[in-house]
Amino acid sequence: MTPARVSGTEGYADEAEELFRRYESIPPAHAHRAVLHLIPTAPSRVMDIGSGTGRDAAWFAGMGHRVVAVEPTDALRLPAMTLHPSPHIEWLNDSLPDLALSRARGEKFDLIMLTAVWMHLDQQQRRRAMPNVAALVREGGAMIMMIRHGPVPAGRRMFEVSAEETVELAQMQDLRLVLNLREQSSQEANRAAGVDWTSLAFVKGKGRS
């Protein structure tokens, strides 16, 4: 019996090889240049939700962080484990909106990353997901989201998500906005197609000193 596909992952398994080629060609420091100042410099606990090819998880591990890489698509997670072997990365087959396995661990994180993930959830799923993500952020920890806007690639499930809605949902969970930036895609083909991105960052509670 074929396992049920996780909502929002449509199209990723079929394009896994191309996604590895594309994602791994973009340096993480460039992809996340807008939020570099929010990424801890001291060894910390990081959760990368929707870790995909493992590019960012490996980057965080290389900085000395302990990383939980959450990815529900076997065609991405399993090759990522081979491509980016590290004792500092724990790979977890879990998914939004519930993050049931992640929450059951009872662990909180200094940083939670959601890169190109949030727009795969419909409005009801986003409302369910935000409390579950927020519960994993420690007091003073950060949550960083990159949300894609523009034409939806064939075979994918995406929604247009506003920064305003996302900020409102986050604030209800004691997440304070510290960055709201919309930029064109760094990929030439995406720019030509009218794709741009919103980077949002939040700090839990009173924030860092």
C-alpha cells in the first residue's frame, strides 16, 4: 500500500534530482543573506523544517550547531542523509501542520527555519501550524521564514500568503516581528517569471539581550 502523500509535498519527489542540482548550487549564506545577523554564532539547537536536500542543515552543522532536519519526502530526506553525513544532524520524518513527532520530543530550539515551506499550507493548515511551530521555539529564540510569491510551478501545491497574515498568527503565539523584507528571487529564471520572496523573522517573548 502506497503511503499517503503529505499535503504540500506534491511534485517534490518527482523532481528530486533537479531540486538537488538547483538547491545545492546556491550557497546557503547567499540564500539567507537577509537573516545572517539572526543566526546564532555560538553552538545552538536548530530545527530546519522542510529541510529538503539538507543544504541548510549541513551549513548549520558546519557552524557547530546541533540540527534536527525535518523532511517528510523520502526522495529528498534519504539522499540528503547520504549527501550531507554529519553527527550533528538528526533527520526526522515529520511534517506540518501538526509536527507530531517533533513536538513529542519535548525539545525547544534556539532557531527554527522554515525556508520555502509555509506557502505550501492552505489557510486552515497555517492556522493549525503556527502554534505547533511556536511551541518549539525557546524563550528568546528565533523563527525565520522565507515565503515564496509568484506563479505556481506545474504539479505543485502553493498558496499566496501575505506577510500581514503570517505576522498576525505569529504575534498570537508570543513571537515578536524583527524582520519583514520582500525581495526578488536570486535565481535568474525565477526573477524572469515574477517570483519574489518575503523573509520574516520573529523572536519569542522578550527577545535576546
